[in-house]
Amino acid sequence: MGSALLEKQREITESGSTIFKKYDTPTLSLFGLKDGLMRISRGAEAFFHQEENIDMTQKGLYPVVAIEGASHSSFLDQTMELPSFVKSKDLNPN
């Protein structure tokens, strides 16, 4: 949660579709629309490669979901002290 599959894990096929040759574990990627660390633009890139442009042999293996009002810290244990980097860079969730 609050992370992404890395660019080095995917390739573009000759036909132009995205394929994950080095990563075969079905994975759900969650992105918060108010995440100040893992920006929604990174989520949009993930959505394109993991859902829109995905090779048909891997369709449905790497879904991407954007959560309205969620920030990076929304994915953390709220009983813990937030790391200073998260405190200084993250947006306030709704």
C-alpha cells in the first residue's frame, strides 16, 4: 500500500503492450489521491502499465486502485509516531 511496482520489473513488447516478465506475483497497488510522497501521477503511470496497456496474458494480475482522500500516512499504523519525512512531505487526508 502506498507503493508501486518498479519500472525495472516491466518491459514493453514488440506490439507496444506492457508485460511483467521478472515479476509474476498478482499484486494490488493502492494509491491515495492526497499522498504527498507517492504522488497520484505515479499511480496514473501504474494504472496505464498495469491495467490499460497490460499484455492480455496478464490482464487482471496487477490492479490499481486510487482511494479518494487518502494520504501516505493513511496507510500507516496510526498509533505510531509518523516519521519526520512523512510529516514534512505528506498531505492531510480527508
